[in-house]
Amino acid sequence: MHTFSVNSFAKINLGLLITGKRDDGYHTLETIFAPINWYDTIEFTESGTVSMSCSNVDLPVDENNLCIRAARSLQHFSGTSKGVSMKLIKQVPFGAGLGGGSSDAATVLRVLNELWQLNVSQVDLHTLAVKLGADVPYFLSMKGLAYARGIGDELEDLGFTLPWYVVTVFPEEHISTVWAYRNFYKRFDRQIPDLKKSASELCLGGNKAMFPLFENDFEPAVFDHFPAVRAVKSALLDAGTVFASLSGSGSAVFGLFEEERDALEAMKRLPENYRKSLTPPGFTMVR
């Protein structure tokens, strides 16, 4: 039977400002999503039923996996009885704030809509994506930098890319999103900067004075409870990064570098057992 593979890229957050909490329990936020060259690979094989396997035995392969849930949601919405066998080759760490699971779910929605010849509209796919997770819509419809608000589902393509090398480091600490939202230090009453304008001035205008505006509201609590994560940021700063930050709710930390040699040298300084990736300037996700 015909088998093909698709890569599901991860993301970092350039700034993540938590602005409030809705009546349904979801928090509202503002952030800039940026893709990185770190990805899972999903192999798809046509089948009469929906099933999956995974290279990482620690991850479920039943209805608790976002790939299965994405396939089921598309089946239910479209009424199709078609199936698929999926093999997830997991490379992006989970519990890292890099959106690996969300990216995988978006890939499944997009690929199965084509494989099953459903012609589900982008609007309806977006609705399904939101129900699967707040980050899923970004991976479904965007390729580069995007401004997000709401719960992360209200997206705007910024039309430009990061002009730096991005070193992303996973310090082998898994932090659940649930824990992060329960423990972050609330600052709902502060003035929120214009992240869209600041990102433009930073990436297109080269105004590095904008960097301090891109705070991550999860960072203080995560650093207080996970000193190894704090140590990664310190190491990146010592290595000469122009900016370093926690990504998402952690535990991955990224640093931006102007020169590739400096980025590679920074990666060498970090513990060997820490998984790392290097993303070139101008990177966008390949569909």
C-alpha cells in the first residue's frame, strides 16, 4: 500500500503575555509564533481503520494521542468511514513548550483532508483545530512568523521572518502546560506592549531596543521551580546570544545569534545530553 511521510515542525514564542482569564477557564494571551527547524515525521499509509504507532514508547497511541483525536474529529465532522495507519517518528521533545503535539495534530488534519478527498474548508478545519488545542491553528495555516491573541487561535501572518540563527535547547525537564498555568505569576493589570509593531521594528528595522518587551510570563515561575531551565538561559547569554527566553510554558529555551559560528559554539557549551536544534535565519515551515 502507498506510504508517504510529512514533517511536522515545532515553534518558539517570541514573547508570551498572559492577559486574562475567560469564564470558560481558558487564559487569553498575546504572542509571536516563530517556526524552528525541529520536527517530528509522520508516515501515513492508507488503511481501513484509524490506528497509529510511535517511536517513543512513553507516548500513548490511543484516543489520548492528538494524532488519533485529530483523525477522529475529521472522520466525525465529514462522516467518512475511511481510515489511515500512522507512524509518528518523535523528535520534538514533549513537555517542552515547542508545540510538537499540536503540530502533529495539524499535520494529520491537513493531510487526511487531502488523502481522504474530503474538501473540508479552511474555516471548518480551523474550528476542528481549536478544539484540539490552542496552538493547533497556527501549525494548520501559518508558515512563518504570526501574531496570536485570544487563546492563541486568533492569528495574523506577519509576512516576515526571524533574521537570526535560533538555538533551541531542551534541558531534559518535562513541564506540563496545566502546571504552568496554575503556577505562573499573574500580571493582568499591566500595560501590554504592541507586539506586532515591536516585532516589525525588531526583525525588519533591526531595533534591538525592542527585545525587553518580549517577556514570557511563564518564565519567572518556571525558573523558580526548575533551576536547570534557568541555567540554560544563563549559558546562552554567557555565549553571546542577542536574546534568550523560555519558549511557551517550557522547558525549552532558545537563543538568537547573529553569527552561525557563535550559535554552534553555544551549542557545544551546553550539556551533551541536552537535545538541541539550530534554525537558520529566514526559516519558514515547508508544507
